[in-house]
Amino acid sequence: MTFNSLSQIGYRAITPLMKRYALRFLHEKNVSRKQENLLQEKFRRIQGTSIGRKMGVTSGSSVENLPLTTYDFYKPYFANPNPGDLMYPIEDYVKALTSGSMGKPKTFLLPKKGIWDNLTKTGLSFMFLSTHDGDKFCFDVGDSVYRNIPGGSYLSGFLSGTFQSRRSALVKQVPELEMTYHEKVDYFIENYPDIQVAYMTVTTLLDEVYPRIGKPFHLKGFITQDRSAGVLKEKIREVTGNYPKVTYGSTETLFSGLPSIEFPGCFFLDWRNMYCEFVPEEKSVETSEGLVEKSDAETLPLMDVESGKRYQLIATPFGNDLTRYVTPDLFECVSNGDSILETELPIFSFYARKDKLIVLHNFTRIAEEEILNVLRDTSIPFKDFTARVELEGARDFMAIYIELSSPMDAAEVSSRIHEELLKIDKDWRDLSEMMKYIPLKIHILPDGAFSRYLANKPGMPRIERIGMRENRLDELLSRN
């Protein structure tokens, strides 16, 4: 069935059929077998490519016997592709960027066919699920969908543009992606009575949109990738009339996560678009080794994960060239199913990134080395520090717990770090300017804080400078 030739009236006439098509995958009883078939189809497509040959892929390959891969393995093919390197002709690809850190995004080549296939499977399911009110699906053809997301060469721009160009009668997407962040905020405030679904950060909703409107308003669906959505789900429901719908997706994995209804703030993975493997957190794999020929990691398929445990995602998207791609993302399985949707697909929440980056509202990513460089370049006299993300209301903050080697007040430390990050980090600058706040908190620790903490550790202890675990931070603070 092709939808391109149908008018909006035609869409409405077949809405029950679209709903059945969009949601039947939730109740599939043979997910493992169907995923294996999809995996073998991909292997047949890539076995003759340079990437496939380098990995040792054949049409009968067993996924567990193939090496794991990271970005460094694909980088030469993406930077200078030759005919036969990739699964589709070179002209079928678009260049996509990740948000990166410190203004240094990674470049990926994504096939236009793969993007469209991804949307064909997941896009329609997404619309029905995002407008579920806890009792029923509320999607109507022609609903107005607001997006305050990056455009340009980022995945969100390609997905939105592709969907709009091929299925313009299904939903009305607003506003224009070329608008600035604040222009998009103004657009929502001026037009919110005519908007049914909105995709934005929790901070934008609660700290900018809601105060200016001055009263609750109704949305069929509020969609976000913010980790704060689960924490603030009741406030979001108070403002919009519905619990938040959280998705998961990335340049590497495309549009792969769909919102849980029973567990607001959580999501499940669309098995039609990606073969998922999971490594238990304690055996997680490094993400900077190129081709990992041998690994002690024992992976679990999607349907074998256990509730209450954390895992690192290894992704094989069916629609692009990445195979057994080691992501830095750690998920927690919160349930082995969603009773409202009557599905046995496991439900996840996003726990952290293995590479220990400070990630604020999916805008900026700051690594340990970068914080060290900033402290050095601003002449802040420090002994050591640990930094982590802390939530205050709807806003993410980089909280730095720092011990100084000579006196300086917290306000001065904060000012120097913030001003330096504004100069060198475009993402930090964009976040600060767009959301009108300084996403930084400084906690000055007393002299000797870290030495007292380390004195009680066996072996050769070190300070976890990014993402120190809660119990260890409590121990650090309790000794002072």
C-alpha cells in the first residue's frame, strides 16, 4: 500500500487500517526469529561491501561471531567513500552530524532509503503512541505537530524533512525548521490552541512556554528526550493534560525508541528497525577501539534482558551500514512489558553514557579532559574535582564539586568556568542563550576532602571526575 497518492480524506477513511498496521508489531510473539531473518537480509546486502568484507560478514554469518565496531572503524569510509564501500550507491547518502562535544561533531553517512524505511515502519507507530492518553489512542489525520528541534545536517532535520515531503497529508508539521529556537518558542505561544502534539525539551515547556501562556493547555502528546521527563511527569501532566512521551534515537541508531504508556518517561525499542544486543553494565565495552575482534562481553538479545538490570546497547540498524556498533549508552530495564499496550517488549529508561560525558538537555557534551583544560586556562587553583549532572526543577546543571589549593569563592569559580565555556564550546553557548540560564553549579569542598576520601579506599584508588556514583559522592561529602 502506498500513501503518497492519498488525500487527507483518504487517510481518514483508512485510519483504522493504519492503526492496525502501526501497532501490530507490539504483539509479535516471534520477535527473536523475525529479527534473525532481518539480520540475515542485512548481511546479504553488506557481505560484498568493503565494510562487510573487513568485518568478515557472509550471508550465513552468526552475529555473535562478528567483531564489535566503533566509530573509528567507519570513519575512513564516511570521510572518503569509494564505490563498493557501502551498502547503497554513494549518491544515495546524506551527510549527518552528531552534536559532538566542544564543537567537534562526528560525521556519518546515512542512506536516504534507510531513513525512509525507518520512518515508514516507526513514524506511524510513533504518532499513535505519542497521542495515547492512558485509555485510548487519540491521533487524528491532520493533527498539527510542533517541533522545536535542530534542523540542518542533524538527524532530526533529515527525519522531519523526509516525513514532511513524503506524507504531508498525514500530519501538519510546524513551524519551519529554519526558524531560530526563540522564534519557535514564540510560534508555540502564539498558536498553541491549534497545536495537538509538541516536541521540545522539558525546560522549554516548563520554564519558557508555560509561564508566558500563564495557564495549563491541552496537548494530545508532549514528546521529549529529556531524562527529567520521568521525574517531572506529574507537573507535565498538570500543564499539558497528558504524561510525557519519551523517545530514544541517535544518528547511529536512527529513529528507534517509542514511548511507553504504562511507564511515563520510559521507552521501548522498535525491533523492526534495529537488531539490539545488550552487555551487562559491569562488562560494558570501550567505545574507542575501532574494530574489536575479541571481547569478553557476552551479549543478550532484546527479549532476554531482565527487569531491574542495566545494560550497554550494541546496535545493528537494518537501514544503515553500522553493524554491531558499540554505543556509549547505558539503559536500565524497568519492566519486561507494558500492560497498557499489552506488549511483552522490554521497557527501558536512559541511565547514563558509558563514556562519562556531562550531557545537558541533549545540547552539550563535556568530557573530563575538557573540564581540566578549562580549569587550567582560567587559572583556577584546584586540587581535584568531580562533576555530574544535577536536576533543579526542569533544568539540567553541570555540578562541579571542587577542592581548591588556594581560597576563591564559588561565584568567582563559576564565572570563570562559564565565561571560558561560552568562548570555546558552541553547544554550551547555545544552551545558555536559548534557555536563558547558566547551567553550572559550583560546590567548594574543604581542604583535604579528596585525600580523606581516598585514604579509605584499597589498592590504587582514583577520583571519578565524571559521574561519580551517588553512594561514593555521599561518602566524599560525609567525610567533610
